[in-house]
Amino acid sequence: MTQQTSKGVSRRGFLKGSSAAVAASTVVAPTVSEGAEPGLEVVSGETSITLMVNGKSMKATIEPRTTLLEVLRYEFDLTGAKPVSLDGSSGASTVLVDGRPVMASTTLALTVVDKEIITCEGLNDNAVPSAFVEHDAQQCGFCTPGFVVAVRAFLNRNPDATEEQIRTGLNGNICRCGTYANVLQAVIALVKGN
């Protein structure tokens, strides 16, 4: 028996419509051919790209709709960034692209060709993970890599941050285990140089 809704859009209708919008947005992407002038071209079918990840040049053959998260996890076996939310709202897929935090789950791989990508595996910084361990700022650990990358990016921009700035700066990362107080203490310790 199928339940009919008398008002609004059904969940199925919404998903169909949003899938069409996503598909339409992937038709035009940055040029990926070597030696070509920067610009836009229509990309369809499999495309070979080279990404600079953690200081290494890495090649993959992808579809235009492939996200950076999918390439990192399934092509390059870098599993730190997690597929918690496809809309990026959890922050678990946080990576650095040219030094800025982005959600790998919402970034098309084609858009980061010729950019420097740093994942949690490529951070040359033991201070943040050590502070997380010292302040017991993780439980299940699923959100931890995204938090570590987000904290590193935040502290790069705000090395003398106040507690309020830390709270605001990290509000894009969600911990379902609820370790926010411990994450906050870890970041405060890093700011103080402890």
C-alpha cells in the first residue's frame, strides 16, 4: 500500500529533483587536459586527472560527478576523510585545498586539479593529534580526522584565538559522541602552547 501526500513534495520527488540539479551542475567543469588554456569545457564520460595530494602527484580516472572524497578514499586509499554526510554538514570529510578547509564530500574532484590537497594523513603536525589524545577529545574516532584538519586550518588563521572564537570557528564539525568540551580544551591548550 502506497501512502499519498496531499500537500508539498514527496521525499522521492525531492530526491529526484535534487539529483537532476546535481547532475546538471556537473556538465561544465574546469579544463582537465594537460597544456590547455584555463577555461571551461563540457566533460562527459571517464576523464583522467592528476591531483597533488599530500605532496605527491596522484593519477585517477574518474567520472565528472566523482567527488574528491570518493577519489581520496577509493582511488588513493586515503581513508581519513569520512563519508558521514553527503552534504558536508558533519565536517567529517574536511581536507585542506590550497590551505583552506573544504568538505571533500561536496567538492567535485575536477575542481581541485592543479591545487594542493592535504588530508589528515598528510598533516606535518603532531601537535593537534597529540592534544586530542591528551584531552581525550575523541570517542569513536569517526569525526576525529575532520576535526584535526579543521583545528589545524583554524589555528593557522587564528593562532591566538579566544575560547569564543574557537567555538565559532569549529562549529562546522559535528561529534555524535559529544566530545565538544574535550575538543575545546585541546584547542585551548594548543593556543596556550601547552
